[in-house]
Amino acid sequence: MATQKVNTNKDIHPMENLLRMDRMPHIWCPTCGIGLAVTAFTAALEKANIDPNMVSIVSGIGCTGRVAGYVKVDSFHTTHGRPIAFATGIKVANPKMKVVVFSGDGDLIAIGGNHFIHAARRNIDMLVVCVNNFIYAMTGGQVAPTTPLAAYATTSPYGCVEPPFNIPYLADSSGAVYVARYTALHIRRLTNALTEALNKKGFSVVEVISPCGMYYSRINRLGDGLEMMKFYHDNVEIKHGEDTKNLEIGFQSKIICGKFVDRERPSYMERYNQWLSEVRASAKNPEGKKGA
Amino acid sequence: MKADKSGVLTGSHILSGNEACAEGALAAGCRFLGLYPIVPSLEVSKRFLQRAPEVGATFIQMEDEVSALAAVLGASWTGKKSMTVTSGPGFSLMMEHLGLGVMLETPCVIVEIQMVGPGLGLPTRPAQGDIMQSRWGSHGDYEIIAFAPSSAQEMFDFTIKAFNLSERYRVPVALMSDAYVAQLKEKVAIPSADQINIEPRRYYGGPRDSYLPFKRDEDFVPPMVDIGQGYRFHVTGLTHDDRGYPIMFEECQEYNVHPLVRKIRDFTDKIIDIEEKNTNDAEVVIISYGVSSRASLKVVEQARSKGHKVGSLKLNTVWPFPEKRVAELASQVKAFVVPEMNFGQVVQEVERSAYGKANIFFLTHGDNGVEYAGDILAAVEEASQMKETKCGITEWKKRSA
Amino acid sequence: MKADQKSVLTGVYYIDGDVAAGYGALAAGCKFVAGYPITPSTEAFEAVCHRGPKVGTVFIQMEDELGSISAILGAVWSGVKTMTITSGPGYSLMQEAIGFGAMLETPFVLLNIQRGGPSTGVPTKTGQADMMQSRWGSHGDYEVIAIAPDSPQEMFDYTIKAFNLAEKYRCPVMIMSDECVGHMTEKVVIPDADKIYVEPRRFYTGPAADYRPYKPDPDLVPKMAKAGEGLNLYITGIVHDENGYPVSDEKYKSIYVKRLVDKIRLNKNEIIELKEEGTDGADVIVVSYGISSRVAVKGVEMARQKGVKVGTLRLVTVWPFPDDRINELAKKTKAFVVPEINYGQVVYDVARCAHGHASVVLVPHGGAGVHNPDDVADAIEFAVKQEKPLEGVHEFKTRLEKSVFEGGFKLKE
Amino acid sequence: MNSIIEAIHKGIEKSGVDRKKISIPSDIPFEPETVKSLGVDYFQVPRGRAIAFGSGLKLGNPDLKVIPVVGDLMTLGGNHFVHGTRRNMELLVLCINNFVYHKIAGKSVSVVTEAFSPYSTFEEPFNFPHLGNSCGAVYTARWTALHTSELAESIAEALHKRGMSMIEILAPGPSYYRYITHLDSELMQFYFDNSILKNNEDPRNVAITADKKIVVGKFTDKERPTFIDSYNTQHKKILGDEFTPHGPVFDKAGGGNG
């Protein structure tokens, strides 16, 4: 297995072996947090000592959906909301792959909500990085299922009327084995969390709170990305092991970050293989044909 | 390439169409099934799942049909031949990912057991109402290959062909069966593995550094690689260039999407699979596919014995449509008779291809779901006595009803 | 029936096609809109979100397109007029429910702003490649009405017409616009409310005990009811009889499902709207719809300057297809030229109806842009030169195709 | 009459809600006679879409009481469930759980080698009350199909809840396109015998697992503004008199009926 070393040559970008440099510059707006999440992820990939050839990234549609196009591993940019389903196919057909789903809140939690909860329930072995910027940014600032109550968006011109999802709670209650949340400001903690999650067996979710200077904070007059970062700095509380039900995010309320869930559950492939061996055993022994 | 022995259940079996389809898939080397259960396609997955442990195939039952096809596409990129199986409403849900499959040029097979529609229709009754959908159901421009089997044996044979064409042209291939063929138990002869030809995946063989996921060969089909081989490629559903990177100009759209159409359209002669019977001297030709063709073939015999010059054109592949052959026949025959179990779909293609040179009789299905041979015969008799050419579609009014 | 004063924003505006469609829907009395953001259709939904709460139209952004269309089907049965708004991929997701809506004979309007496809394609640029999908996209046999507007003014006018047709025939009506028209900003005149005709829903008013949800009137369309009126509705997507009760016998398909196609096919002369110009005595007729018809104008002018007698036929309603009219014209003209932003869809229907009397020339375009009028002019000239009708659909090689596939083309990055 | 239908019937009776105003969108087919005897409006919708369809019914006419009945454990409709719950759409979801899970209370209940239960045998099922609760349901409960009177009680109670209520009904039934009346009575009895009543139990602890008995009871009962409430208050707040309220306005700030 090839170990990736951080490149010390100053002429070369330190992440060059993991990023598609031929696609730079990327499409993200200035002060967007997605790039930070990608940096943290590539750093984590190196730290976790995983062969990048055996990693596959699947993204959906949206700003974060473009991540697959910039990380230099086998990467898929699929349809809106379906990266988890696509990744499930990859993982089940080739369990040797390390599958990462990197997408946004609208993609994973709105249209892809069903795949999210079902993959968590099945405990498919994959890492889901959900970048949450509280809005649909790619299409121009529509309300998302993570938009805080009363926040403005183009399809909630008089304030959002729906309470947002608490993503860690949703992941926890549907069965995820690893759940953490950090903002794009907490790049070191985020890197550590991603490293840990990459080595975790089962359905892991890392939520990354990201500033969206172009839409969310502009429509809501919260300043640019830098000011959002300052806001995170002043209003984030790190509370490891906090009960996931207390992690709701209101409009400009305190944000609780940390690692909330880290538990063991048999993964889908483990259960599958156990079933398979039982079936095979019973096939050899016709009397026990009932199997399972 | 020869088939892998482990998947081939050589011998003579009594199988339902659905079971034969599963056997065909395993024989063709299919090793991944993504499914969501829906009547009347259940037996395909049931059979596949029963045989999966011994053959070494994998399956997953997903939460819906949307994700079932998504998983199949993902699995196909790992190098496993993959398929999904569904029926009417499920097929409608798969339309978005059919488009993704086309755009990512992912080989896979979609088995569709047609039932009466629209909406929830009649889940247990056969129909052929989704034929146009298989061609036009997803948004945007694409071409697709669709088979229409008429017996359990054909379910087996065409499934293998479907996989082969899918790999050859890197396109999702639909197997448009129906509830009747799917549940019909018949004798199926499964040859030995070395008698089954398998189209291997067209893998890239050049130097690693110069691999481009969508660099097309002469025939517009790009060679493929599996994931996990260190190519570290990128593919996207957006309009893309050879590298698989999104570029959204008019020129790139032409560069990307036109070949998706041309890789099928320019090779229709190689893809199209039709069976003709007694068409050489025919004055009337019955054009049919799927279960309808069983009645048609019977009618040809009956009509011949009565002295009518009748032939049959059976569409094994409905898409691409054999317009050239139909046009040729149009200048020879007086009329086409098209029996279909819907309210007029493929008959419109016949009308288009006939260029006004022949009359066209359309027969919608009989009351019990499949055509009465008697109706077709009556239509054939009337057609062969026609003096003038009226052109266009004449809807045949049933006498037996 | 006249439109509601409050919902009509009478005046002269400079707005884009999407917004015009949103205002059209409100003017037509649409009281519920469910949507999901997708480029390039979001502006229409946003327009509804802005104006809706002021005129009593409730909106909801659902979790996905499957949810949006299911919600509007539900809302129709609660008694209101509804619409959903989407684009390519969302449209594909809606296919199952469109068939379901057709089966329930639920009147609803679906605004599809087409973009380049397939799959994600080019979200921000135009296409006309969902035309066949609008007709054939769901499983089973059904018929729909599809309208292709070509300007923001038409987006307003034909959205109202779409609602009227939906109510009249109790079927899904698709507004198959495209990104160009959706994002084109032009003058839009919104008339007084009393100048706007709004088709009321055909509600059943007789005694509750006699109500049969699927008992058709003479024009094959049944009367509608709403939930909560004590009619004890039984509505199912399974093949049903007049009572709405599921039947399992195949023979009912030809009785009850056939009506779904017949109610459109037999009424098609009333539904079809065409705009013809100079088709009498024309040697070539340009058949087009949506944005292509506007681009074609220039090509037609160029050909006319060269002395070719060109007529134009614009399909305002693309489905049901004007079989008879095309057939009539085919006998009188030498050729049809069909510019459309796809690699051949509606042109096949033109070819089908031409019955070999006239050549049919397709001027294709893959999307993400519109035709070069020179191509249209050249195709017209090419078509008029043919001595006898060409067989099949002739695919005209456009400048774009030549430039991309012939000789050392390099993609700009 | 089937026990679930009977419970729905009794529940409606007890709640005193006008039957005329009740709509049942369902992806499980009901027999026409059943619907007639219930005296409600019934819609059979495509699999998984009952909650989305019901949301439309409710928003189109807020006077309606909508009871989406979903089968197959919402595999297709899971997304509509979690989002409907988050919005607190005023629906009473009856989730008919007909899964055939292979082990209950340490005993093998049913052996399926093919995955035609909504779950493959080797998969773990959802803990639905927990999922509902975590998304914000105002009422969650679970009963087996044999807990007819408790179920009826629950339905009556939940019909008066303002917001998304969810009752999971364990009703093992063999297959997919059957009418709701075809239940496996032996299994039902087994589920009934192996369940224990624990009202107000934390929904986290009520997962159905291989080694424990099934916990039944009412788990959640709370108040939260509904979608229509929030819609009206928020718009009223920003738009003032320009806003045309939608349906009955319960919020004090919003004022009476618009």
C-alpha cells in the first residue's frame, strides 16, 4: 500500500497528489467554507494512511456536489440526492473500496433524506461528509431543510416557516455509528474527526457548518464569510458526547460542535456475510435448509 | 469470450420467463442485482437471490427504485456486470437514473416486466404500454437499446444479448418483457458455458497516465476502467469533455451528447435483431414484438393455409427501430398489421417508416390481455383484399369482442 | 368565469418568462404551488413565493420532486387549482406521479423549463429535448396536453390557458418552455381581471348518493369532486370502474383506460392551437415550437430573400400532435424543415404524418444554445432543391456539428 | 372486519371528528366496502407517497383531517415521513409495519431467504417511534394489530393532536399487493404475546431487536406549532395586513379566522 507523504517541495501545492490541479481554480465563491472542508478531508486522507487508489468519492448536485470533481481519487458526480444510493452500490459490489459521500445539506438531507436514513439504518460502511451552509446555494439561495426558522431565502421571502433538521440527531436516530459536527473554522478538529471517521467501520457522518457569503449571509445580512467565521469563533461551544437531541441550530444561535456518537454496530456487509455463510452452511446440510 | 461456468445452469429446465431471465443474467456474468420488489417482476430477483450465494453474486434490496438503479450504476463501475429489475411504476421512478446511466455511459441492464398502466394500473396483468417510455422516458437526448422477448427461452437468450450489447456500446439496455411472458412456464434450454458468447467489457489498455474516461474510440464508445485501479478518474452527469470534467458550452454539448446518439444510430444495422418469416412474397406483413408475436406467427400459418400471402416481422429489438427494413417492405406489401397491447405506440414508428406506401392496421389488445389470433387473422384478411392505398393508421375494430 | 381581481397584477411589466408564468398561474386562480428548486425554473417558484401569501396562494417547498407532485395531486383533490414547477431531472423524477395523475384524471399544470440534457447536462442553458418525454415519459397509455410558449407574454397567457385546459379535460397539462424563454426578459402586458377567462372546475352538484367519480359527460370527461364533502370518495390509481372501485378484469382496460386517451384524441381539434404564416403555396414549411420558432424567423427571412417560398407552422400545442394538418400540408408542399434543440424528437411525428409526400429535414442542435439562423436557411435551400421527397428524416449537418467533429477542434476549457 | 380497520373506525367514533372531513390517502389498498363503512374519503396513491399526497390535501383544505396510511415501513416514503414530521404537518400517520423480521424475543419468527419482506432478513429495522420523535413528531405510539382497543384509543387521541402524529402498527402480513385484511393471524398472536406495555418510555429504547420483547405504548405527546401555524404567524409578522391567512389561525398573534 502506497503511503502518501506530505509534499515539502515549495513549488508544488502540498495537496497536489490528492487534488486535480488541472481543474483549478475551483468554482466556489470567495469566503466559502467548502474548500476548507476539502482541505481538511485531504489532510485526513493522508493522516488516516489510506491508499487513495482505493478511495472513491461520490457527490450529488450542488456547490458541495462539485467536490468529487476536485479530489483526485476515483470520483463520481451523480444525480441530485442520490450519491448515497450510488455509493451503496459501489460499496456492496466492491467492499474493498473506501467510499466517501461528500455533499451538501440540500442534496443529502432534503431530496436524499430517504437514502440517508436507510443507509444509516443498514449501517453501510461509508463516510458521509455533509457540508451544511443552511441554504441551496447553487440554484441561488432557496430555503433548505436546514435553514433556521425565520431566516430569509429566495423561496421563503418572508422568513423560513419550517423548523430545520438537526442533522446529528437524525443520523443518530437512524443508526449512524459515528457522528460529529464542526464548523469550517475548526479545521484541525475537523481533520481529526474525518481521520477518525475514515477509519471507523460503518455509517459515519461528519457535518461541516460552512459560511455561504454569497447567499445565506447576504440575504440575511450577516456580513461576508469572514464575519461568519468570526461568528463561529465566538458562538461555537465544543461539547463532546452531547446528547444529539440538544444540537438544534437556530437563527444565529449558539452552535454546539464536537463528537457526539461513536459506537459499534454490525455493518451491512458483516450482516450480509453472516447470512451468506449461514445459507452456504445450510446448503451443504440439507436438513437445516431453513437457514438464516 | 466464453461464459463463466459458475453462473451457467446447463441443461433443459422448465422455468418461468422471470426465472429464465435471472438464469440468463447469471450466465451472462451479472454479479450484482440492485432491486426493489414489485409485482410482477418478483421472481427474477427471487431466483437471482436464491442462486446468488453459490454463484458468488451480490445483491441489495434498496429503499426504492430510484436508489436501486443508482446502486446498479455504482456497482457497474466496480467492474461487476449489474442489473436491476422492475415493473411499470418502478420503471417510471428509474427515469432520472436511466439518463445518468446514458450520460456516464455505464453498462447495465434494466429488466422491465410491463403491466397495465398508467398509475397503479393492473399490477398482475400484461401490457406493452411502456415501449415508448423506454425510448423517451428520461429527459434530454439519448438512444437506447431495448429487447422484447416473447418466451421464457427468449428471456434467457435476450438477457445475455442485452448484457453483451450493453458492454459493447456502453449504454443501459432495457429488456421490455411483460407480465404474461414473465410468468409463463416453459422449457428453457441452457447451453453449456463454452457455447455462450460473452462480450467482455471494453477495458482501457493504454498507458495509465494518458487515460481519459470519455476519450472515444472510432465508434464513439470510450473504453472503461474499474474503480480502485489507481486511475483516479472523474465522471459527471454534467456535460463533460474527454477528461470527464464539466464544460458547459454549446460546442461541448455537441461534442458530448451527439456521440451518445450516434454510437447507436450509426450502428443500428449491427444492433437491430429482427426475425422474418415468409416476408419474401408477402402482401401483408404482421409487425409485432414480445408476446404479441406468438399470436402473429400462428396467424401467418393459418393465413398461408388459406392462401393469403402473409409474412411476419418480429422485432427482437424494438429500439433502435428497424426503419430501413420496414421501409423496404412498405414498397413491397399492401399493408402492415400491427398488434400491440397498448393504444398505439410502435405502430406510430411503423407509420413513420412506411412513408405512405402501405396501409397500416392497428390492433389494440383483446379483452383477456393478449391478442386473439382470430382478430389478427381477420385484420390480415381484410388487409390483403384492400384495393387502394389509404395510408395512415386504421384502427382495426374487433369482431370477436 | 372571470379571474379574481386580487390575483391579477394588471399592468405592463418588464419581467422574465419564469416570473410571467408564476403570475399567470396566480391569475388563473392557482391556490397551491409545491416546488423544489432546480435551475432554470426557480424564478417561477420564487415569484409565487413572493406574491402567493398576498393573494391567498399557499406554497411549500417540498423535500424533492416526488413530494412536490404528490402534494399537488393531493391538493387538487382537496378542491384547489395547483401547479408544480421543475426542469429536466426533476421532470424525470415526476414521471411516476404524472401517470398516476392521468389515471386519476386529476387536473394540474406542470411547468417544465427545459435545459440541456441528458442527466444533469447543462443546467443553465437551454434545450428542447424533453418533448417526447412529456408525451411518453410515464408507463402505460395516457395522453397529455403540452404547450410550448415562445415569449414571456406567452408564458403568462398560456399558463392561464394551461389551467383552463387542465380543468376542461381533467388531464395533466405541461407547459414545455425552455431556459431561453424562461430567462428572457420582455414586456409583458397583464390585462384586467375581467378580461381573463378562467375555466371553473367541473364540480359535481347532484345528490351525494348518485355521484360516480368516473362517469363521463358526453365529451368523455367526468365531473370532479373534492374531499371533505361527504361523498365518501374511493379514488385509486388501479384500473377502476365508474365508481372508482378497482377492477381486476383485463377487459375493463379497454373500457376505462381507453377513455384516458380518447378524451384527448377525440377532442383534439378543440385543443390544438397552431400559428401558420404563408403556408399556402409554400414550397418549404418550417415547423417549429418554443424558442426555435423565434430563431427560425431569421432563417426563414434569409431563405425568402433568396426567393424560396417558405411558410411557417408553429406548434403552440405540441401534444396532441396536429396529424391531420401536417398531412394536408405535406400533400401541398415539397418539404418540411424542423429546427429543434435536440437530435430529433417532434420531427419524427412530422415525418410520420407526412406519409412520404414531402421531405422532412431536421436541423438538430444539442442544446446549451440555439440554432444558427444560417443553418435554418441552408436547410430550407437544401430541402427545396430535392426533386422528389427524401426517405426518412434527413439530419441536416449544422455548422456546429461540422466545426466540432471535422478537423482539429479543441474544446475551450 | 379487520382489527386495524376496526380500530380506525372506533378511533374516529371516539374522537367525535366528523367522518366527512376525514381523508385517508394510503398506499395499501382498502376494499371499497371498508371505505364505505368508514364513511371517509379514500385515495390509493403510489407506493410511499401517502404523506406527500396528504400534505397537499391538508394544505389545499386545512379543514380536513388527514390520516395517511403507509405500509411497507415507508421504505419509499421515508423521506416524506421525516420531512413531514419536521414541518409538523398536521397529519396522523398510521404506519402499518408488516415486516417479517426474523427474530423476536430470541425466537425465530419467520424464515425468509428471499428479500421480499420490506427488509432483507439480515437488515436491522428502523426504530420508528424514535425516528419520528427525533424529527419532531408531537405524538408517537406503537401497538400490535391485536391491541385493538388501545389502538383505537390512540387514534382518537392523536386525531385531536395538532401536528404530525405517528402510530406504528405491527401487523405482519405476507405480501405486497394484498388488501389490508390479509394478515397473518398466527404471527399477530405471537407479536401480541411477546410485547410489553411501557407508556412514556423514551423512544430511544423501543427498538425492535432480536433478543428483546417488543415495547408497545404511547411514547411521545407534546405540543409544537404546526406548519400552517408557522406559515400564518411568520407571514403575518412580516406582511401584516397584506397577508391572506391560510385556514384557521390558532396562534394568538395571528388573530382569528382569516
